[in-house]
Amino acid sequence: MSVPADELGRLAAYFTQRRAPRLPLKYAESKPDRAVLYRKMVQKEWDDGSEPIGGAKEGECEFDFAVAFKTYHTGDYARVWTSTELAKVRGFDNESKGGTGYVIAQFVFDQELTTLFKGKILPQKMQGAQHMNDFVLMHREGYEPFLHGRLEVKMFTSQEEVEVTIARHRAFDLGFSEEQADTLNEHLRFARLMDD
């Protein structure tokens, strides 16, 4: 059975609009610096948590994640989400969460976050993971999926997807709970605001 060209175009347009928006494939294929994370946040979160570092390069700051969690705190299982991809953070629209005056912060750590939290990263969509505050959560929502053998890695539901993403050096997002604030503070080299 064939579909007329004009009907095929209409169907393609319909399903394109209905499909969850995805980032261009190039973002999912990049090799991110996993010691650098980005976050779009309300200006108050930045103001409460940051403090300029004396004598450092212009704009470099310390950032106290514990203070940021207090500013951001929305419940016992609140997560502060970050990404390895600046382009994703720039394109992320979280204005619906309330608040105004958003900024994008870059956090540079002294080692890769996947090494720092090795064995403590769970897939975000794994049953019960949201309530395990002593673990960091990971997902790839918005990125094009990639194949690993027969496994299509797209949304995180299995530990295998997390391990494959780390091993294949793919882009990802990490969600931290207040439990990780001290470790983040200890290993943060500096934070700074990015241009929009």
C-alpha cells in the first residue's frame, strides 16, 4: 500500500509536532568534558551560592552547593540537574518552574564526575531511584538514542545504559541530591556564569 506524497508530508508533519523535541544528533555524538557541568538556574540560586575567588581569573567563583540546595529545595527528593552539554542547557526551557532572571553556570571540577561518583550513579527512570538520595541520577532525555549491540540507549531505566553511556563517552545529564553537596564543594575548582 502506498501513501500519496501530499498525505505522507502531512503525516510526517503531524508526527514531528507530536514527538518530544530532541536535540540535534551532534550533541549526543559529542565527546563531553566530564569534569565540566552546566546548569540553568534562577539568578537567586547563583547569588546565594557563589562568591568571587580573590586573585583568580575574572568571573571565577566558588560555589557552595549546600547553600544552593537550600535556595532550590522543593522537597525531600529534590534534585539539582546539570548537563555535560552547554547547548542543551542553553536550549532548556525551565521558566515554567517559576522564577525569573535565569542564568547559565559552568562548574569545573578537578576530576570527571563519573569517576568521582563511580558506583553511585543510577538511571533516573529506574524504579525507586528518585528516592535514593545517596545516589546521583543520570539520564539522556532529549538526545538522539544510540545503539550498543541490540540495546538502544535513549532513556535511562537500566544500570547497563548508564555504564554504556559512560564507557562510550556520550553526553548525559546528572541529578544531584543534597547528599552530594559536600563532595561537589570539595572537588569544585571554580564556577562562572556563561554568556547566553
